[in-house]
Amino acid sequence: MPLFRAHSAAVMLGILATTLTLHVSGSAEYPVPPHYVAPVAMELPAYLTATKDPAFGTSFTRISKPGKLRAGLVCDAKYCSHRYSSAQAWNADQSLLLISNGCNGLCFFDGQTYEPLFRRIRSMECEWHPVDPNLMICVGGRTILTWAPRTNREEVVFISDHYENLQFGPSKGNPSQDGKRIAVRAMRDGVTLVTFAFDLTTRQKFPDIDLTKVAGTNSACTISPLGLHILCFQDAKDGTEQTYIFTVDGTVKQHWTEHHRPGHGDLTVDADGSEVYIGISKSDPDIYQIIKRRLSDGAVTSLMSYGEAQHASLRAIKRPGWVIVSYGGDPEEVSQHPEWAPFAREVIALRTDGSGKVRRIVQTRNVPFDYWSETHASPSPDASQIIWSSNWGVPGGPVLEFVARLDWPQEPEADHLGASAQ
């Protein structure tokens, strides 16, 4: 992530001038000032052998290796990882874990032991159903269907002669949190790019939103967590990546014209019931801060000060109030800027209430090289497991997959609306 160092100290400080509360490996909260933790050297862990992060004490396991994993499952020599930070890697009951990047198909692992189990070949985009652990929701061609990976059975819920090249996003689509609605991007009658909401339960298709009439070039669309809105990400001619928010009937609710404010993020429902998008801002007045933006009115709350955050994930839908953040950056550079967020090559859990409370999870030991080597940390539905990628300090070396395990209170903590919106 390029950082524009010429910004004023006030911008870099952001709004987080208060004390952070850090958590270490499931321990109780204790208040300390924000501080930088230097990288702690560690040998590459053996495959499928649990170990502990020497900096934070978190237990984690390497779950991939280049080459053959078992009969029929093979990892590429360059990378073998989960799909993306905002894509759910585990099914609803965490009995299955999906690895798709660099594996020879859709490769399914035991969601607790990480033993490779089986693979499937599909030409469609598929995402886990957030409620039914047996199902994935798949979109492709002219069809929407549900699919059970274990039995390979599928049920078509929508097929049309008027729409083709149906896409689940593409790549950045998720179902609503109840698994009932998705947003689909498609070509209508071969000429018009549209998006529409679809209800998998009632099999209702909502009205088309004509993307050719929206400024910029569309990169992806997704449904909101409550299934009430569709977010579409548009690339403007000047390179600005903007966001449009529509109701499911096609009414424009919001148009965020600033570049990536936020981007590389994910969606959730806030404590007050508001749908919000959390990610990294790349525009003033909160450039390179982690921000929360409300879909209903665009109000912004800063969650973490200027820093090297790369991706934010809210896939822990059963543990609201926390966002999992992947940090890159050069540790030596970050150590020289105490006004920045004190995280480099690290995965953290950050409270979404504006309090600045943090749980430090692991040091990734991941050095920049290419897209596939980005960390892309993503939690399981209850946040008891976090999957992340690392080349383990070797630029161009194999990108391996790791899972950290976390202990949490028995019941998810109730979130609350924190800092005032701008």
C-alpha cells in the first residue's frame, strides 16, 4: 500500500488519541498505551503441527504445503490459499474449510483438524451458505443454484433465457446473513450489464439496476448483510473507485464519490441495527485509517489511526462487534512512526464500536511480493479460527496457509456505537 508521507501530522494521528486495550491469546483485557511490537524470529512450522506465535502466544497451524496433499488434492508450488479476506472459508458449523487459490479445484479440508478431504470441480462462483452447513450458493452462466459439496447434489433455483454470464459479485459477493438473498451481476439480452437482488427462499427476482446508466465502470456488486441494499463498486474515468448503494428495488440511496472511502473491506450490522461497510480509507480526511461507514446516510466513524492496514474481514457473523484486519508494511519503518497504528505484518481483531480496543493475534512474517502473497486474513463464523496466508519472509517463495485459534467469552460481546459519526 503506497503511503503519502507528506500528509499533516494531524491526518496521520487520526482520531485515535485515546488509550488502546490489548488482548493477548485469550487473556483478560488490560489497558496499555499503543505500542509497536518488533518481529520475533520463528522457523517455518511443520505441516499440520500446532505451534505458538512467540510474540503473542496464539496457537496456530500450517495447513498447506506445495505438492500433493492426498490422493486427488494438489497444491501449486507458488501458492495455495483461501479465496479472499471477505469470503467465508468455513461452512456454517465449521466442519469444512475451503481452499481454492492454487489448489487443483475446490479443495475441502476438515474444518477442525485441517486434514485434506476431497475436491470438486465447478465452473461457477460458489460461496458458503451462512446458515446451512451442507450448502454453497453458486452463480454462473444463466443459473443460480444451491450445491452440497459432500454429496455433489445441486438444486437449481433460477434459470433464464434473458440473462447470461451471471456472476456472484464477481469475486466480492456474499449472501445476506440469513442466507436468503444475494446480488447477481449479469448481461441482459446480451447487451446490457445489470445487477439485481434475488431471494433464494421465495425465488423472487427483484428489478434490474441498469449499470450502463451508472457513472464509471462496474467492478463488482454485493447484497448487504440484511438483504436490504445492493452495493456496487464503480471505477471512474479519473481512477477514483467509488461506491453506489441502491435499495433492492433500484433506488439510489448513497453515492460515495471519494476514492476507496472505504475499500478492501467488508459489511456487517452495527449494534444499533445499522448496516455498515468497514475498510481502509484512501481519501482525506481519514486517509489510511480504518473507518466504518453507514449505508443509510454515509456517516463515517474512524476505528483505527493512520497505518499499514491492507484488508478487513467481517466474516465472523456469529461474533459481531469485531473486524479482523490484515496489516502489511515494513516493521522498521512503522517502528519509527509512533503516531501511526503500531502494527506491521500482523493480524489483529479490532472492535467496531470506535473504542480502539484491539486483540493482537499473530505476526505473519509475510513480506510483500505480489497479490497472491497478501495475508487476506478471514475468520470463521464464530471467530474461533482465523485463516491467513504468508510467504514466511521469502519474496517469491511459496505462499502457505495458516490457521490461528482463539478463545473468546462464551457469549459474543454486545457491541455499542462508539465515536460520533462525522
